[in-house]
Amino acid sequence: MSILTITKQEFLKKIKSFLWRTGMMVLSAAVLYLIENLGDFNLPQWIVVPLGLILGEISKQINDNLKTIKGLAGQAKLNGLINK
């Protein structure tokens, strides 16, 4: 897939993924800031990058699981298993 042939839906999906992961990087920086200011843990500042990547993967799994649950609930609703 070329970047010139990307659909609007694919582009929005990539933007959402980028923003989600950026949010996890910001969260990891905030956690490091709190740790540095709350005690003498003396963690190196470079730990922010791996921590952000780890939190990004965790959030991706959470997001994927939520999509799966929503998809299963929607399918059950279509099959008449859920009344709402």
C-alpha cells in the first residue's frame, strides 16, 4: 500500500493510533516526573522512551480487546441474544 493510495478511513485509523501512542508517551513522561519529584528513586531520564513504548503496547491491547468486546456484543444483538 502506497501512501498515495491510502483511503480516508485508513488515514484516520493511523492518526488515531498515533494519537493513542502519543498519549501513552505523555503519560510515561508524567509518571517519570512524579517519580522524580516524589522520592529518590534516581531513575534515568532515558527510561521514558521504553516506558512509553510499553504503555503504548498495553494500551493497544486494551483498545483491541474493547473493540473485540464491542464487536461480539453487536453480533449478539444482531442475533437477538441481547435485547438492548
